[in-house]
Amino acid sequence: MNKTKKKYRTPKTTITRKKTRKNTFIEQFTGGKVMGSGGYGCLLIPSVKCKNKNDNEDANKNITKLMLAKNAQKEYDEIMKYKKILVTIPNYKKYFLIDDVELCQPSELTKSDLQEYEIKCKALNKKKITKKNINKKLDLILAINMPNGGIDLDDFIKQCNSYNQYKKINNSLLDLLTHAIIPMNNLHIYHSDIKASNILIDDDYQCKIIDWGLSTSYANYKSTDSFPIFIGHYNRPIQFNVPFSVIILNNDFKASYENYLTSKLKTDKKLYYSDVRAFILQHFIHINKKYNTGHIRYINKIMRILFNENIEPLYKKIKNDIVTTEYTYYYIIEYISKIVYEYTDVKNKKLDLQDYFKKVFLKTVDIWGFVFSYFYILNIMSYTKQDKLSKTENKIFEKLKHIIIYYLYENPLEPINHVDIKRELSELNDFFDEANRENPESLRIILERYKRKMNNEKNSDDTKSNSGKSGNDNVSNTETAKLIQFFSSSYSKK
């Protein structure tokens, strides 16, 4: 799985709750402790002290990311780099958590700071910076102190028990799209990793974008420019929150496909769509083996929710395999094949990836991720059978499914139209109002059912793990490749 760095956010575990209007959702902590670990560092709440700083100077900072010095410096530099441009967006402070970020040498950590360090600070433990020796190795690490901006949007959604709250979230997200994401893209900055866990939301329903580790800027990019493109899009695996075409944005794919074209067109005068699809299929097999990404399993879950009613009851026992081959692989392969076929210059045996990248990908990548920030609403509702949802709730469910399938999966050759997306999402508000009038308690019941079933699933997974068994979703890469190859003949005939 592609490693995601731990964000600066409020953790889920409550120690004490401060009773203020501003922070009814947001946990406040009376003692510092390690709350989690990302790919590169560990999150501590409240913030640790910086050397040569007194308490008053650090009073407005209440979160720390402890990282190896080079990683901390890189992340801090990224924030500062994009801040210089983002500050030109009106009211930028409302939408981007980039102010009051401080890089410093941490003071000696206290026992309170190191609570649960051995268990939760995996990133630094892997580098042999342990609870016992960390204070002797402080010269190897740096601290990034920053404001507490709220909690992850996905966690926030899981706490909402009324459709009025969903409506407020929707309005805030639409505001974020209109006044942050689109202006950001107009400045040629692309976050490239927008998702619910990279959006913080506070009790005033104000959303802010965080984590600039995969962000890129293409202010002077031209269609004639050559690859490689910046690291934010280069050699990334399949991920649910960016277009599937991200796996072909590299020189290796371009060279391999153009070699295939040269060989193919020596004997054939025409290039058929089925030829392109067969090539993409083999490339996808290779990519799936190479990255062993957990995103495929997550995309399978998305597909199960989107197309569950299409699977006949007879096949429920092999649902995972059907979803994987007939939906996940099919949509990924079709999406990429349409792009490659459209941008193939048969006469010159070239693939114009640069043209696609500029005309479509850059105008799509952040809106794709933004749309998927709504998936958590869909996910919660999916744990209630549709015949137990009201007519209006089914409208909400079907509207969200339609937006994902139509705007994201089925139209790879055109940029996602943000005007249409805003119109479609705005229509949800009427449904939220209607559902709330019908039964103000309905969402609470749906949420309780979701939490209960999720807990049962977790217990089931733990049992399988302890017994050494694995489910259909844990198929090895070799078995996955065989599954794809099994369906390749039918794909190539379509």
C-alpha cells in the first residue's frame, strides 16, 4: 500500500473533553502522548516543547509531528512552498491549514510525551529510535508544531446522526470546492491526494485541506514537455482517490507502449481498440504485482457498494471474485484503454501522454479526490439494506452512486465538469431536508447499524487472522493475475 503520512489532526481517543461551543466534537488533552504513526513520523498531542522556547510561545500549538530531520524539513519546505502561492487566494486561512506551522528542535521528551510510544510510534521505532534512546538521539529528529485544525472528515461523518449535519457538511464541501480547490488549480497547484482523511473539519463545519506531500505545481507545463513529471503523479500505484490513469504517467509505460506499437504496426495496418485493451491488461497485471497495493481491495469495496444489486443472489458466495473481475478490473482497464486509444498517434507510432496530462488529468485529479470525500456517507448507508431505507434515503444513495460512476468512472476523455458536480451535489440538500422531515431519528439508527456491523466485521477479520486464514480479498498477486488472465479473453472480444 502506498504509505500515507500521519496528518496533524485530533485523535479519536478521548482523555478529557473541554466543554466549549467551539469544540464539542474535538477532544482536548491534558497530557501529551503519542497518538499515532504515519509513513514518516509520529503524532503527539499536545505539542512538545521546542528548545529555546518558553511555554507562552508554544501556547497556540497543540499538535506535534516528530520525524527524522530530513523528512520533517522536506514536509515543512513543502508547506512553505505552496503557502507562498496559496495566500493569494481570498480567505485562504479558512480553507488551508498552512499558517502557524513551526519547525524546531524538540526539547527532551517527558514521560507524558512518550506514553504509548513503543506501541504507536512505529515510524521512528523502525529507525531504531526507541522510547529508551530517543532523548539521546534528538539531534536526528525535528518537530513540526502546528494548530489543531479539527478532525478528519471521515471520522466527523461517522459521528453525525442527523441529515441536518450532512447538509452542513455538504455546504462546507461545496464552499471548499468553489473557494479553495478550483482557485488552487487555477494557480496551477494540484494537491493530488485529496480525500476525506486529508480534509479537517471543525465544529463550525469549516473544512480545511491538509498534507502537501504529493502536491505539485505545473505553472509552466506545456503539452510538448517530456516526462518524467513531478513525483506527485509519477510512478504511483492505483489509488481510489486519483484517476486510474495515474499508473501510466511515466516514461517506462510510454516507451513500452510505443515499442508495442512499432512491432504491432509492422504486420498490421490498423490498431484496434481490443489491441490496446489487451496491452493495458498485461500492464495492469505487472503493476498489481509490483505494488501489492491495498487500494485495490478498497476499490473492490467501493465497487461492491456501487454495483451490489447487479450481482445475482446465486453468486453471493463468490461475490468478491465477481466484483474484482467484472467491475474493479473492468473499469480500471476500460478507463485507461480509452485514454491510450484516444491519444495514440498511429501514423507516428507515438503516445501523446503529455497532451492528455495537460488537457484532462490536471483538470480532474483534485475534483476526483474531492468527490470521493462523500464516499463515507455512501458507505455508512450501504450497511442498511435498501428496502429498509426510506424512498428519500434511497434517492441520496442513488445520487451519490450516480455521481461517482458517471463523472469519475465512465468519462475518462473529458475533464470533470465542476459546474455539473456542484449542481448534482447541491441537489442532495433537498433530499437531506426531506429525509430529516420524514424521520429525524433515521440516520442515528442507520449509523448504529453501521457501527455494529463494522464491529462484527472487525471481530471476524481478527478471528481469520489469528487462525491463519484469509478471505477472498487477500488473494495473492499471482492468483490475482490468474483471475485477470482468465477474463482477458472476454475483455479482448468486447
